[in-house]
Amino acid sequence: MPGVLEKIKSVYIIWHEYHDTFPKTQRYSLGNHIDRVFIDLIEVVSVATFLPQIEKLPYVRIAIRKLDLIKILLLVSWETKSLGNKKYIVLSTPLDEIGRMLGGWYGKLNKENSPD
């Protein structure tokens, strides 16, 4: 599902700009961890995109977990005031859409791969 990969990439680009504005005390801990999980998410989704249909399901499941972790870490960033309200909303809105896309992809794959 290349559309989801493009969407993740565009949100990551926004995140990358925000990461530089994190307070120093959070930038190299929480900020870098969010960055790594974002990069992991991009990697997992790109791998899933090019796998045969039967092998995609575990990767999509991992992508959903990574996305959930990003959402939780961004929430922590917002609660600790490392990320302002506006920036949190700018990131959260497309991440929710990505979650729906990944959930739909997972459901489709699960249906296609399940024995009748």
C-alpha cells in the first residue's frame, strides 16, 4: 500500500522539523526515540509493500504497533510541554489517518490470508 508509505513520509518530514525545536533536555532522549521509531515505521511499511501477499501480515502488524508507540510518545511529549498544542495536532491528525489506513490494510490481508 504505497499511499500509506507516502503519508508516513510526509508526517516524518514535519516531525523532523519539530524535532529540532524540542528542548535540549528532551531532544536527545524522547525526541531521538520518536525519530528512531518513525524511521522503523517507514522501514517496516516499505518492506511490507514489496513482499508477496502472504508474507505482509506480520509486517503490517508491527507497523501498527510502531505507529501506536509514536502516538504514545508524542502524547508524552505534549504532556511534558516538549511539543506545543498546535504541533501536536499537526502530527496527530495525519497519524490517526495512517492508523485507519494500516488497520484497513491489516483487515484486508487478514481476510485474504485466512482459511475459509
